Amino acid sequence: MNARLVKPLLLLLLIATASAAAATDIADEYSVFSLSPYAGATFLTDDMGIEDDLIFGGRAAVQFMPWLGLEGTYGFSDTEQSGTGESTKLHHLGADVVLNLRPFEKVNPYLTAGWAQFEAKGDWLPTGKTEMNGWEAGAGLKIKLGGDNINRRDLRLEVRDVMSGLVSGLPNDGDLTHNLIATAGFNFAFGRCGRDADRDGVRDSDDGCPETPAGATVDAEGCPFDSDGDGVFDGLDQCAETPRGASVDTYGCPTDGDGDGVLDGLDKCPDSAPGSVVDARGCVSDVDSDLDGVFDRTDKCPGTPAGAKVDAVGCPLDSDRDGVYDGLDQCPETPQHLKVDEQGCPIAITATETQLLDTGMIRTTAVTFKTSSAELDQADTREIDEIGATLVRWPELQIEIGGHTDSQGADAANQKLSEQRAQAVLDYLVAKFPEIRGGQYSVKGYGESLPLADNATAEGRAQNRRVEFKVLNAETIKRVIESQKLLER
């Protein structure tokens, strides 16, 4: 064939094939990549001076449309020079356009054309190797073996004409040759691509609602959700939990035209006067929500606790000003400024609490331990339990628990024993009273260093064996002592 005719003929072939393939619906889904291992045989022109032989290789393609792809090819043949039998390595490289004529059918005929290179290597060549470039064209069949119409597995059969120009070192230098390569192999198509006109993430071929508004949330079929049934799709709905039946604006948010707190669409009386107190239907009526005997429309204190006495506008009364409403106050005539409990009755002050507030300390010799031990005597914990109950009522205080011993025994042993006993008291209080926060307490052992009485007598030693609870934050204790004056019984 005349070399000058090759390029125009190939161009006409590409235009004609592309025109026919353009009728394919490009909205259809198609594979993105394919791999094609192959084996075959070469049928080279005699002018090449290279023997025909087996060839092995593979192809890799990228699809731009169902019918159009770009493919790269590599093949290798271990052959020899004609006549001499000298070893020759023949490499075939190609870059081609592939046109699938029936891409979604079981049998898909295709055409291919592009640029190719033969590279021959052998000692018989003047420079050890030579390269021959030129056009190539071919035709083949892809016969479906499995998979779906997109990610499919095919038997691939092809015949390709590599039209290489001969170069120096080969017979007929400069001539255009026709070299056939016949191959059989497999084609593996994978990856999926397709059109999504409404950009909802579901391809048109699978989209049951192809005109979904942009931004709407859709299901697997491409249809939008409307979870609250207000007519505004999820993803566009700025008030996603609108009650069923309520009227909404374009953003999906409910409206309340008369401002009565009952949404339009649910409001049975949509023209209530501004400021009206209405019932659940949105209608003005004599409703008494807190059952205090004052209708909501005139009740200035609508959340009054049940049982409390109220004035004419529905606000609760507190005659003795102790913070507990009349009707709920079980001690309605408590003198002003006395501290009261939840029932409105004065809180009794114990002797232990009085000692704490008067002296800033609780001192006791009634917390007993086993002899020469830090183990508390669990048989009698009344005193320490009363102290714990008192401390619970004053959580703002920082307390030091100090342990003291008499002078019997060695100083070092008494010092260690006093520390252990102070810690044992704190451990007991924290376990017994969960309200006590251990971080507000510290322990310290004083041993026999601070006696209150003469250690020479049994009575003196008994007074010296003691536990003291001392307030450390002096400013707070001053305020507490002042409060004690207001708690007189």
C-alpha cells in the first residue's frame, strides 16, 4: 500500500466508526478500566528479515465513553534472524484508540488504530538494536464470559496490522511493511462510571427520581426523603422535626401567624389576639394549667407548684418569708431569718454543731480504737457518726483531722500511731457519708506533743487520747459563726 494513503484511510476509518458509535446512549453506565493479557503469533513480512514466532503481552485501557477508550499495548517475542538463526528479541509497543461497536452486547466487535513501534535487538544488527515506528490498525471481538454488562469478563480475539517503516540495517530500507499479529486472551473490565444529571450521587441508570433538587438527601434509588412529611425534602429542610400537619415556609420551618404558640395548620383558631393565652388547639379559653384557681390568661406565675396558696394574679404566697410557700409550709409561723428545711421548719442545731461554730473545732475523746492500733472500734460509732452528720451540713469548710496520743510508749511510735488513727477516721467518714468530699479534708498526727491534761494520771491520759476536727479556712468560719447567731432557737 502507498504510504501516503495510510494516514488518510485511517482517519476516515476513525471518523466513520465514531459517527456510528455516537448513537450509543452515553448516559449508560460503563466500565472505566480494562486489562487484557494475551498470547499469539507474529506474521512478519520477509523484508523484516525476522522469523515468525509466538508473542506474549498485555494491554491496559482507560474508557472515556462506553464506545471510546485509549489503550496501551506491550508484546514480546523471542525469535531469530531469518537465514542465520541468530537470536533476536522483538518488542512491540502500541498506543491506540479503541472503538467498541456494541459495548453492551454479549459479542462486542471493536476496531483499534494508533501508533506502534517494533524494537529488534540482536548481535547481527549494526548497532545491536533498531527501532521501527509507524501506524497500526486492527479489529477484534470481545465475547462475554461472565460478570454484568459493565464489569465483565471477555474472551478477546484480535488481528492487528503493524505498518512499520524499515530502517537501515534491514532489507528494503525505507519501505512500508505490513506485519500481522494475531492474539487470543482475556479482557477484564472494572470500575463503574455513568451520568448523574441531578447530582444526587445515584447514576441516571439507577435513579428512580431523576430530577431531585440539588442538596436533597436521597435513598439508594435516588428518591428524596421527607422525614417530617412537611413537603420540604431532608437536606433542604432547616427545621427537620416539624410536627405532622403544621404549615411550613420554603425552608421547612413552621409558621405561627397569630403568635399564640400553636403552629399554623394545627391552630384551630388562627386569628387569636396577640398575647392571648390559648389551649392546645390555639383557642382562647378559661384554662388553668397549674390548677391554682387562676386562669392562664390572667396568671402571672403560671408554674406554681401544686398545693401552694396564691394571690389574685396566681403568684404563690410566703407569709413567714422562709422560702417555702404557704400551703406547702408545715411550720407557717417560723420566725424570720431562721434556717429551715424543705418543709419550712427550723433546722435543729446539735451540740456538736454548736461546738464547731463557736470554737472552729470539734474535739472528741469518744472515738475509740483497739489498743496500740489504728483500727476503729466498730462497736460504738455514735460519736463519729454525729460528727459526720454535722460536717455534711457545712460542705464549704476545709477541715484538718488531727490525731493525738498520751505519753505512754515511744515518741516515734506515738507519732506514727496518731497519723494512722487520723487517716482511719477520714476513711470511715468518706465511706459512711458519700456527701463528704475527701479533697476538702487533710490528716495530721501530733503524737503526744500537745497534751491537754497531765499524762501522769489515767484521767489525764484519757483526755490526751483524742481526735480533733479543726477548720482551716478562717474567713469562712467567721461567716459561719455569724450565721449561727441567726439560727438561735
